Amino acid sequence: MHQVTIDDKRFELFIDSATIAQKISETGKLIAEEYRGKNPVFLCVLNGAYVFAADLLRQIDITAEVSFIKLRSYAGTTSTGEVKTLIGLNGELKDRHIIVLEDIIDTGKTIHELLPLIKQQSPASVALVCLLSKPEARTHEVTIDYTCFEIPDKFVIGYGLDCNGLGRNLPDIYAQPDDN
């Protein structure tokens, strides 16, 4: 499919599933190399990062744990400017290597608010991995350790990303055209 319509909005193919898979494989190998022997905790930010996390973790051949946190800062196609924690951190993070998995970092507000919560628990280290980064949209300083794709400031769906809860199941990433 080169176009999809979700929630009465038209989206065009932006990154195909084969390209996504290749980049995730490369990123997974880099992470495994760096964290071998460290038994990291991968912290997946729900809902959007679940597809990315599942595929990335299958590329990482080291001993590791997985946990989840659910945050929300979007309503429809725009950021609300407020981050809400819907499911919080659980489990012991003290002296552990934490790797946060995020689907997309645009303004950086969500991560900017999440990282201090993690650091309060005195981890050995904290790294940030994202599928998509929108540097043009950044309003909060965020250091991303591993980025699969840098993209322009476009609204995207698919591969876990949604528009009002729809489109997460699409295997490719689609972008809203400028004329939409």
C-alpha cells in the first residue's frame, strides 16, 4: 500500500517495513555489543514503542530483562503539552543498566519528564533508543544514544505509531502529506 486513510486523514508510505527491519537489526547488534555481560533492563514506553521493542529485542542476543511504562502526551495529531503517566515504573532499577525504548521523539517533553524519574532510582546507567527522531520539533534537550531514523517534522503512523489509536498495526510507516 502506498497510501492509507486513517481517521479521515490521508497518509503516504514513508518508510517501508524492509528498511525498518534492516535498521533495527543494525541497531540491535550495536546495543548487544555494548551491553554484553551487563544484563540491562529494557524499558518500553507504551503504547507506541511495543512493535519497535518486540522487533529490536529479538535482534539482541544478550541476557536482559524487559519492563513497561505507559505515558501519553498526544491527542489526535498534536501534542497536548502535558505528559500523563498511565502505568508507572515497577521493579528495582538501582545499579542496573536501563535502556529506554521509545517509538518517536519529537518535542522531547515525554522523555524529558521520564528520565528524571528513572534517575531517581540510582541506575548504573541510562540509555535512550528511539525508532524515529524529529530534531526540527525538539523543544526539550534530549540525548538520544541510538536513533534508527531522523525524520522531518511530519505526523507519522504505522509500526506502532497511531492517530487516535488507529494505524498501529500497519507494517510500514506512513506520513501525512504536507497538503493534508
